[in-house]
Amino acid sequence: IHFRKTNWEDAMKACADLGDGWRLPTRLELLIMYDNKDEIGGFAKFIYWSSMEYGNGSAWVQDFFNGGQYDFGENFFHYVRAVRDIKK
């Protein structure tokens, strides 16, 4: 599920509000999504939030333009792609 740009805290809440199991992806999950973006589809060539905090007041992001991962202040506005674990 893809959301509009938002800050990190609101991104975390929006994913959780989707219900059981929905969340922001981890850094590794975002990297896998980036590596497979053409097959998955629907990504903007901009920055997406991960669920992983970097330090006090910042979190890791994935750049879907150049593939880099960076830390950004949680008050910045970036894209959100919610994920959910597959239940067997």
C-alpha cells in the first residue's frame, strides 16, 4: 500500500492503522524492494521511510532514484510503502 508523503511518526501510525500486521518496511526490505522495483511497480523515484531509527530524531530511508540509504530527520516528509508479513 502506497501513501502520500508524510513525516516518520505519521508514516508509522498510518501503516499500523491499516490493521493486523501492516508496518513500515525494514532497511533490508526496502533495499530488496529497490532491487526489484521494476517487477513490483508503483514506486516514485523519491525517498521512502523505513521502520528503523538511526538515532535520536532520525530514521533510515531508501532512495528509489539512486539506490542509496541515508538517515533523515523524522520531521522530513518522504513517501511511505506499507508492507505486511505473509502468514502461512
